[in-house]
Amino acid sequence: MHLTSLPKLLRDEPAVLEVLGRSSAVLAVPEPARAFTIAGLSEVSRRSPLVVAVPTSGDAERLVRDLTTFLGDDEVDLFPAW
């Protein structure tokens, strides 16, 4: 089940808009909301691609799985660890 319409709800969120207006920014988000927030940033940003780094391969695989729920299979890629 895809939840592709949900990330658009962040379109007017002040913290998201502030992050989008900067060339470099940090946004603290609780882990359960990370995929939703990243998907929202991806939806409202004009920047493409959006690159997200995580500490482990397991974290990357979980995030890809979660992001696919919000963005769809064709919008998310996993780059393997070097």
C-alpha cells in the first residue's frame, strides 16, 4: 500500500520550508517520522536528486523500504556501501 499523497501535507510546514530555503541545513526528526519527512522534502523541493546518508546498510535498507511506501518504487534508489 502506497501513501503517496501524505508527504504533500508537509508543503506548508514551517520547518520544512526553512530547510528548503538553505543550501545546507539540519532538521532533527524522530526516527519514526524520518521517511515521511524525507518524502515530504522530496515532494516539495525543486532539488533532484535528494541524497540521504545513514550510518549502516541495515538503516539504508529500512529507510528505502519506508520511503518506497511514501514515494513509490520508481522514486527511491539504494546505493550500496563502498
